[in-house]
Amino acid sequence: MKGPVRRSHRWLMLLVGGQVLFWSLSGLYMVWFDIYYIQGEHFLPGPSAMMKDVTGLLIDNTIDPNAINIEAFVLSITHQV
């Protein structure tokens, strides 16, 4: 009867011990390295690179101020109320 119990206890010890070892090593990794490196923030582009992508979306150059009829817009709003 001791044979199967000892074998199962040995395998259970290896399984749990391996998890504890992996948990300890990953905890040491988290403490050893900077949190920004762990989170992968060094892969993100800087703000200047992000702003270059957004500059094409600005509407300053696409809307002609002379083409907007403000009087008609104001009248349409006041007549709806």
C-alpha cells in the first residue's frame, strides 16, 4: 500500500514544486526589471511619432469658411425650437 501513495506523493510534489519554482522565478523577474519594460511601453511610439500620424486628420485645410452659410444654419436652429 505504501508504493502507490509514495509514487503519487512524489508526482504531486513535483507538480506543486514546479509551480512554486515558476512563481518564484517570475516574481524575481518582475522585481528585477523596470515595470515599463515588463509592460512593453518601450515598444510604443513616442508622442511626436503619434502626432505626425494625426496631422493629416486636421480639418483646418479642408473647410472653406466662405462656403458655410451661418445665417441659414442659425435660422434652421431657431425655427426648430
